[in-house]
Amino acid sequence: MAATDTPILAVTGNEAVAEAMRQIDPDVVAAYPITPQTEVVQIYAQFVADGKVTTEFITVESEHSAMSAVVGSAAAGARTMTATSSQGFALMWEMLYIAASYRLPIVMTTVNRALSGPINIHCDHSDTMGGRDTGWIQLYGEDHQEAYDDTIMGIRIAEHLDVRTPVMSMLDGYVISGAIGPLQMLPDEAVKEFIGPFKAINPLLDSEHPVTVGPFDGLHGWYFEHKATQQRAMDRSFAVIEQVSEEFAELTGRKYELLSPYRMDDAEMALVVIGSTCGTTRTVVDQLRKKGVKAGMVKVHVFRPFPVQAFIDLLGSCSVVGVMDRADSFGAQGGPLFLEVRSALYDLPKRPQIVPIIYGLGGRDIFPDNIHEAFAVLQKAAAGETLPVERTYLNLRKDRV
Amino acid sequence: MNVTGVEEEVHSHTEHALWRAGNGACAGCGMSLGLQWVDQALDGEKPTMVVPACCAVVTPGSYPTTAFGVPAVATTFASSPSVATGVSRVRQMNGEDIPTICWAGDGGTYDIGLATISGAAERNEDIIYICYDNEIYGNTGGQRSSATLPGARTSTTPAGKHEPKKDIMAVLVAHRIPYAATLSLAHRDDFLRKIRVARRLRGFRFMVMLSPCPAGWKSDPAEGIDLVRAAVGCGLFPLYEVFDGRRYRINARPDGTALEDYLSRQGRFRTPSFDHAATRAAIAEQWAYLDAMEAAFPAGPREGSDVPAAPPPPPIAPEANGPVTGP
């Protein structure tokens, strides 16, 4: 069966991720169940029980231990994966830095969910946006297909010798993870061939060539240089991500960009969006275009490394840009995506006005009308009205805050 | 005190070099000697060491130097049993019979790492976990831990600690792990035998070593071994081992050494609030408990280095992915 000739399945986002993991068949998976990622762990446990994978599956007692165990197995020299959400991601926190700084090519699915408190199990991007400086590459998927594709491409990106940096790939909790959507899988053999064999670097199991992984690196040590090499790896990862995307496109016909523009060629105003809300935004862009409004959208696929040049290329000629954050940075000028997009465009001789927009926290619904509201703010700015300095909240009960 | 024999063995042993010369451990550091004895007991075998935040992660030296002559991974305070889980599982996948050893202080064991130790013990991971217990957070300047004795002065209990020492052995024994034992640096044969017993068994093996810390104990660096001998002799640090969490064996009984012989040589116990009577009562209670357990659940004749070797574990994942190897 050709790689593009497989049937289209109806699956949940979690099933899509679990299937990708089955096809990758990593040496080790250590994971702890958490809503809404739970299904990934359960399905994978069934794959293990059914003998569909040869993975050593470790049912640890916490996410801190999940990330610790995959640090151990990856340092031992094994291809290693895990998955988490929200508080689990937060509990992994200190170990995320260990994984990245030890240059362990772990691939982790994170099903995005709000962080407590108050407790909330629904989608927003607070968890992984909070982890944007941990040193992991971050891929954000829009739908079921992308969740699957990112998982497979993530292996190649993380393990590439120019990169050797862990990758987290995201999908929106519930909206994608729990909802049914279309998925076209690759044949198992095609995935095996695409990812290739794992190559361990200085594995702990090599007793004849002992190394100490992550030794003390104190005041007169090399800590600073090690941090700079992490940034070098991030710089190099752009070319690797594009190369892997290119190869993946040859295999599947699905080409992923760092940023995906929608009707941006002549756009005067644009929204920058991450995740499942991109679909709603496209619909609204189409409606506005019918009315003659030159609206467009930029979807963020890769947030780390941050594709500055791609943002400049796509947004530089707009007069006004709204940046949609599904996470906030309390006390800052706006959400994390806003801060970085505005910074990216700062050096342009003529730069667009940029509006911070917050939406969808804790799974708050985002309707087409809400996207229209966002564009209405941009239209006012384009017409010369003074821009709001404060965040624009979409679908917030404004009379209650 | 016969240290001559020990020194000879240490010197003759540097070829194994789990823990090499040139490290930055303090004079009289029990941890440093303990690592050398573990090396001797393993007789040249090269384990993988998993070391959380503690003196053993700082004293090996700064990158690119390391005192560890075997593969080692440094990790965060609470994570060593979980990191070791990952290492050990990959070992098993490859069908390799080489130990994975966690080497952690009492802070990482009794306190911040307790949940992860419990997790690994409950899963019966194939790990040897050794706690070097100096009864304080030594690496950060000697703060209290739950291993600190009541009445002891630390930098966070300047007037003496109020709470009793946590019975970490009982906690681990309750997990019904294959082996749990206490280690004394004053009982070298017993120490080496226990490491070898642990080496021959499978699953989660836990040992706790009383580790002299002259800086924290306010004691003479030359007296560390004598202090451990006194701690065992007065009954404060019982030497015993428990098989499968059920069968007890006491290895050394109190020999009449006065409690004061242990306490008076350490500045940490010179507090007005130190309650000698309460400490004696706690020792008596501990021994009553151990005696009762040994009587009710005896381990039988001593299982020394003649414990039959367990067969190496079968590879738990077939060759589908091939063995994990270096480049």
C-alpha cells in the first residue's frame, strides 16, 4: 500500500497519537495518566499487552518520575517517549530542563490543558507555554492529522545529530484529544523506514567507555558554554525541521511549514493563532474576504525555536496584527505569543500595530463571532482609531471581572 | 582500631576505581569511604551510578573532570530511583546483568525523594539503592532532615530537633522488597558481605549506611569510624538485614558501649534540651521491636556470600528493536 493510499479513519486525537507511537515502537515509554492525556497511556498499555509493540512500558508513580525514568532510559541509550498534560507537565518541570540540557532526544506528546487553580481540566496552552524556556523544541498541532504527523516527525527532529534536543508535540485537550476527527495513517513499514534506527551517543550502558552525564558544572566550569550550545542546537534545528518536513511531504503529500499562512498574500490585517482555533479563524477570514476585508491568518506550527524570519516575511506588510494567546503571562504586556511576535517585528522600518488578545482559558468556547470581534478590533485600528493597550479578551464575562 | 588493612585494600583497589582519588570529599567523609567499599565488594564490576543532588554529585569534581570511573548520571534531588528505573529497564531489555546503583543522602532518601523510592520499590525495580545517612542536609550546610536524631543541633534546629528519627528501614521493609539492610563503616566484613548479598539478589534492594560527617557532626575527622562503632555498640544504629520484607536477622547486638561515648564526642549533641533518658528509651524500644521481629520472623542461618547467584534476568523485550548499543 502506498503511503498516500491508506484509508481515512475516524479517531480521537489521543488515538491518533497512540497509533503514531505504536508505529514508532520506541524502546521505552514511561508515563503517568492525567486528564485529558489518559487515553494515550491506556491505549498504549493495551498495545503492549497485545504484543503490538516491543516497548518496555513503565507505569511510574508520578509525572516527575515519568520524566525522570525517560531521562534514565534515554541516557542509557534507548529511544524513549512519554506523554502528559497540565499539572503533570508542571510536575515534570525540573526534569524537563535535565532532559534538554543532557541533550536527550525524548519525544513527548503534551495534550494541552489549563493549569490549576482553580482546578480546570479543559484546554488552554498555559502548561506548555509555561515550559517554553525549558530547552525543548515545541511543535503545536491543529488537528488529529497534525498530532499524528508531529509525533512521527518529532522523532526525526529530536534525534538528528545537529539537534539532539527533546521535542514536545502538542494537541488541544478535548477539542482534539477527545473529539473524533479524520486521520490518514502511514503504513507501519513506512513509519519505520522514515524514522530509521536509533543512534545512542555516549550511553550509560557503555561500561568500557564510562562517562558522567550531567556532572557538577560550577563556578569555574562550563555551564555557560553548555547553555550556549543548547541555543546553537536550537538555531540548527530550523534547517532540520524544514528538511524533515520536506521528506515527510514527499512521503505523504502533507507539507508542514514553521508557520502556515492563510490568505496572507495581500492581507492588511491578520490574526496569529495556535492550535485548533485555526479552523474557526479560517472560516471567519473567508467570511470577511467575501465582504472585501483583506483579512488573513498565520498559524504557528513551531514555537520553539521561534521562527522570527518567517513572522517578518508573513506579517511585515500588514498594517495591524492581532496575536491570539490561549495562555497569559500575568503582569506582562500580553500573552507569551504576543510578546514574541511583537518583538520579532520591532526592527522592521515600518511595522504593523500589534494587539494582544487572550481567549479560551480553561476551555472557554471560542465561536466565530468571537473571532469576528477580534477582527473588528483590528479593523478599528486599521481605520486609525487608537489601539487598546490592554489585552482584548474574547468571550469573557466582562461585567464580572 | 585496625585501619591498616583497610588502607592496603583501598590502595590495591584503585584499578577498579568506581570512586577515584582526587575527589573533593572532606577529610573523614563516610560517604567517600562507603563508595570505595562498594567498589571493593563488586570486585571490579562496573555498575551504573545514579546520583541525585547530594555531596556525591559535588565532590567528584567539576566538568570535565569526574571522580566516577564508571558510568554515572547526575540528577535532581527527588528523581534518582526513577532515573535508575529507566537505566535498569534498558539494561534488562539488553539482557545485561550489571547493577544500577542509586547513591543518595538522607535528604534525597528520607525526605524529598521518598515518594519516588516508594514507587520504584513497589514496582520492585532492579536497583540497588544505598543511602549514606549523615542525619543532616550536609551539602547545604547541615540542616535538619527527618533522619536527624531528636535533640541534635543542626543549622535549622539550633536548639535541638524535637521530632524522632524516621525509621526508614521500616518504611522500605513495608514494601516487601527482596533485601533491606543497614551498613556500618566500622564492620567492614559485614558491609562487604551485604553489598555482595544485594548484588546476588534481584529487584529493589535498599541499604542505609551511617555516614560520619565531621562538618555537620562537629566531630574529629579521624574519629568517624570509631563513632560508627560506638553508634552500633550502644544500640543507636542497629545492624540488621531483612529479606523479602519479612525475614529478619540482627547482625550485631549492643556491646555495652555507653551512649555518652557516642554523644560526647560530637558537638551536635551538646544542646541543653538533649534528653538522654528519652534517647535510651527509644533505643530500648527499637531493640524490643527488632528482637520481636527476628523471633517471630527469623531469616535463619546467615546467608553470606554463599547466597546462590540469581540467574541473570531474561531479556524482557524480544530482539525486535535490537539491543541498545553505543555508536
